[in-house]
Amino acid sequence: MMQDFTTMIRRRWLLIVACTALGITAAVATLAAIPPTYTAETQVLVSLNNARTPAELEQGNNFIQARTRSYVVAARSPLVLDSVIDELGLPENAQSLARKIDATAELNTVVITISVKDASAVRATRIAESLVRNFIRSIEDVESTPDRSASLIKLSLISPATEPTSPSAPNSAVVLTVGTLLGLGLGLAVTLALTRLNFRIRDVRELGWLTRLPILGTLVFDTATPTRHRERSPLHFSRSESYRAIRNTILASSGPAAKRTMLVTSSIPDEGKSAVALDLADSLSQVGEKVILVDANFRCASLTDYLGLTPAPGLSDILNRRLEVGDALHKHGTHDVHVLTAGTSVPDPAEVIDSPALGELIQDLRHNYDTVILDASPLSTDADAAVLSRHVDGVILVVRLGTSSSRQLKQALLLLESSRSNVLGIIVNSFPRKRGLDKETLQGMHSSFRPTEPVRQRSGRII
């Protein structure tokens, strides 16, 4: 799961960065659009007037705490605010002014904190100063003795209002943090949506991050490549060089004298696996390898059709003991690559693929040829390729950029993994001619080709 998440981030990191930058830009625009608000704050201490004995102080403290809660409400009352408006000549009424004022008192304390918010720092300070004067006078008038000789309550200014030097809102740090997080979240959400929508793989680096498999080679895009081999012109120089590199990797990994069996498949149809299998066989034969290419796709003999040959007689006829291998072979190319077609159509291809006779035939071919290449059906159409992979040394997966999706490729790899297949690596088809490979990708372009022991028969099954 973590690997998938990392791969997703790597594939779409530019999108995530762009969305994050968009979030930061939106935050900056918000800060520019919102007018600043300044807050001036002042504090008043409430105490009992003329308390002398400890008992009076104790009783007075409880009385003051109860009174303080009422004074908090009185600080925003019209009794006080109308006086402020008249004193400063403010163009507003008590109700609108009250929305700019906040009065609080902490629990079990006798200190009232009064804050005034305004778009002007100077005006906020003037309102706070006038407010605290009128508040103290109004409370002392209300709490004075019947003869008005003295007030029972004493309010003292302990923290006068000072002019704020910076706005209290909007909070730049909070707005920028929220904008960044929202942009990042948007980028991740869009990335996840694009991944779930099954977007196609269009880059070799994405392919490497997704599969963690070696890239055996990349074949440049050739718009002139026809659908039938008999119509083909000689390979483009770039493709020829690519096959030479793939051939050298295979020979270097397994040894020039080693015998090897390989299966070529793809995740979905139309990725060019048959053409790749044929050109790989041609390339190996050019250095003296004795090569046989087998069309093992009984459901759709794509290689046979690609070469313009008739399917029968071929592989299915040999398995049904109708003829010998030598009677069904075709020669191809200047270096005599042997081709074995799919043969007569069979009613149940899965039964033929899973038969012990096919495993035995592959081992017979292994003894008679240096390299045996099987062209199998795509993994998305059936499980034939996964079953066949048990009989070969390794599997080569062909991926055409812009055709297969990450989900389809993952499903193909899971099918091969469930069959315990030895996946040698990937050949990338239709690679853009002008695009290069980075160092990280090039480091993966090597395969550990380990030929297996001949397949043994146990309890009537090929294992």
C-alpha cells in the first residue's frame, strides 16, 4: 500500500505541487482582499470599597465575583455605549458598536478584559479608552450608596489601551497554512482520482516505479510499422539498436552457451508482443543462435496472422500426435528462424495449455534449440500465459506506452505472481524517439536471467 502511494505521488508530483501553489496563491489573494482588523485591549480590576476586616474581605470577594459576571454584560450595554458614541461623535448606534466590543472575565477572577476591534488602529484605541472611562463611571453610579456619598464597588484601570502595531486579523500564518493544506489536499485528491480513473502509462519512469521490474529495452515509435510482417521494411536503425541491446542483455545474463526458454506476453491486446517476439528471435539468430518461435496463442493466432502463414499444421496438431515437429516448421528471415504456428483450432485451449504434452514438447525444443520463444495470449484475456510460464525460464512483458493502464498492468503482474512466474523484465514498445532515459531508469535495464532445470513430471502433472 505504501509503495502504491509513493508511486502515485511520484507520478503526479507536478500536479500536487501545482495544486499546493494554487492553494498558497488563493491564501495570499484572500489576505489581500480582507481588510485588516486591529484590536485594542484594556483591563479593569473590580474590588470592594472600604472593606477593613478579613471577614468583610472574604464576604466582599464572593460578592464581587458574582457582580463581575454582571459587569461583563454591562460593558456592552447601551448605557455605556451611548456615552461613548456621544463623546467620540461616532457615526453608528449602540447595536453596531457592540459588535466590535468583547468583554470577558476569567472564572473565579475579578478582572474584566475589554477588547475593541476596528479597521483603524487609532480609532480602536480611542474607543477602548472612552469605553473604559464610561464603563467605570456608569458602574460606580449604579453601585453608589443611597445618598450617593460613596460607591460600594471600586473599579480600577490596571491595563490601559495601547495602539496596536499589527492587525489581529486576518492571521497571515493561519491563512497561509490553511491555504497550503487545502492545496495539498486538493492535489492528493485529484491524483487519487486520476489513478482510480485508470489513466494510461505514458512514461518509462512511471512504468519502473509501478512495477519495480527491470526495463530490458525501449523500442522507438515507428509510424511506418505495418500490421503484417511480410509488408515490413527493414527495422529502423534505432529499433535495431534496441533489439541488439536487449539481445546482449539476455546473452550476458544467461551465458552465450546456455539454452533458454522465454515467453513473451502483454497485459492487454494490441501492445505489439508478437512483433517484439519475432524481432527478438531475428536478433538472436543474427549472432548464430538456433532459435525457434512458437505461436502458443490458440485463441487468436496473432503471430501466425502477423507472418501471413496458415495456422495448420502447427502446435496443436503436434500435441494431438498428428505429425512430427519437423513437418510443421516454417523458416523465417535470412538466418533461418524456425517458426511453429498455432495449428488447427482446438475446442478447449485451456485444456491444451495445461496438458503435460505441451510441457514435454517445450523441453524437447529446449534440447534442440539454443533459444525457444513462446508468443502467448495477453494476460487480460485469459490465464493461458500464466499457465505457460511454468514451463519456461522466464517471462518478458511487452508494454506499449499510452495503451495499457496501471490497473491492467498490476492485474497482469498479480496473475504472473500467483503462478510463481519468473518475470525477466519489460520491453517498452512505442517509446518516443526524442525522449531519453534518466539514470535511475537505466540502472534497471538489466535482467538476472536464470535458466531453470528441465521441467520434471510428478504424479502426472508438470511442475
